[in-house]
Amino acid sequence: MKTKKLLALLMAGAMSVSMLSGCGGSAAKTDDSSADAADTSASAESDMDYVKSNGKLVIGITDFAPMDYKEDGSDEWVGFDADMAKAFAESLGVEAEFIEINWDNKIMELDSKGVDAVWNGMTLTDEVKTSMNCSDPYATNAQVVVVPSDKADAAKDIDSIKDMTFAVESGSAGEAAAQAAGLNATAVQSQADALMEVAAGTSDACVIDLLMAGAMIGEGTSYPNLTYTVNLNEANGEEDENYVVGFRKDSDLTEAFNEFYKAASDDGVVLALAQKYGVQEAIVDPEA
């Protein structure tokens, strides 16, 4: 409330100055200069102002358990990322709105304001670094090879999987890892689709995030007859990945998220949600 009152006072003061200038005989601005001023004002609007004026934070996602997904019979998006996004939106005083996007188009969606954030277990890559404002890392991950359980013994290392056909999510870290390993990979819409390809037998294997593999395959999951074998990060001589939230370039939402996440971590909210979705081992301590 204090902030709103301060803004109101500042706006009233600005109007008074403008009126006094007019009374003092200053030359009147032309229509063109007024239009230029309006354009400058519009372009100066921060991302925070934009989101608050819309009353919602629009988040670009894909179907990616345990980060963003819908439970059977529900239209509500849940998951570690989805629940954190709802809490962040609430801290801004707005609603969270989720939009499924083509992962290949995530940068375009952000730049065109189709979405305000990309929050979907997004790996920090060179492309992401140069195209977005990125939050501090909040989780770690790796890319793993998933195969039918009865073929696991024949898929223990890179050499043994070279002749397999793979499904990978288009534009994902899994696709990049498969390409780096020289695998025969076909791009599909999402990691969920990649899993379905293997379950249906239309692909020998797929490459997905380790966090998704932990939630979606093996005994007691949606795919009890699938398992993961090769860690492609290790096989390609690469370090584990970091997950970040992506905002538009120079967005003030980035720092707002970092501050929110640190406070949520200090309050135990992050750990509670991580345990709820089984990703506690991957969570990054913001103080580390």
C-alpha cells in the first residue's frame, strides 16, 4: 500500500510540474513529440510492471513430470516447477497461467511476450545464456538413456547403443547429448512423447532428463517395464547440468525470483515441495 501511495504522489507531482511548465510559457510539444514520449514510456515499462498490469505470470512449459504435468483426470498443472511457479506468482500478487509450448520455440515465445517465463526443468546452455535472463541454478540434472528393462544388459555403454534408434525432445539438452554421442536420434515434441516411442517399440531407446526418469520409469510408475542405463553427461565427458528459470533479457523478474527462491528455501518451502515430488537430491542450495 505504501508503494502505491508513493507512486500516486509521484504521478501527481509530475502532473503539477507539467501544468506549471505550461503556465510559464514553455513551447507546446508537437503531436509527434507527444507520440514519441508515449512510445518511450511504453518501452520503459518493466517486466514486473507488465506482469502486474496483466494480473498474471504466463509460464511456458511442456509435459515433463515431475516438474510440470497433469495428474489423471485433472486439468491442473502440478509438479515441482509448477508449484514453485504458483508460489512465485502469488508473491507478485498475480495468478500463474501455464501454456504448453513447442520447446524449440521457447526463445521466440519469450521475446514475443507469448510467455513471461520459461520454467520447465530448463538446462542452462550457451544458447539459453545468450538469449535470456537466467535465474540462479535451482536444481541439477543429467541426460540418461532409457530402454526396455529386458534390453538393459545390452545397453550398458556408448559402444553398445550406437546402432539403436533414439527418440529425443526437439530442442532439448537430451537431443544435444544424443548428437554429441553420435546417436541415431529422431526429434519428437516432448520427453513424454519420447518415452511413449520406446514403450510402443517404435524407437529402441530415448534420451530424457534423469529427474524425469526417476519419476516416470521403473516399478510403481507409469512405465514399469522401462529403465535407464547410460548417463550421457558422463559418457560425453561433461559435467552435470543446472536447471534455471528463463526470463526476457534485462527482466527485473529475474532478481525477484532469486530473492523469492532464497526466502522459500530458508522457510523450508523448497525442500517440502522437493520431497513431495521426489527431487530433493537434485535441489541446489541458494546459499552454496
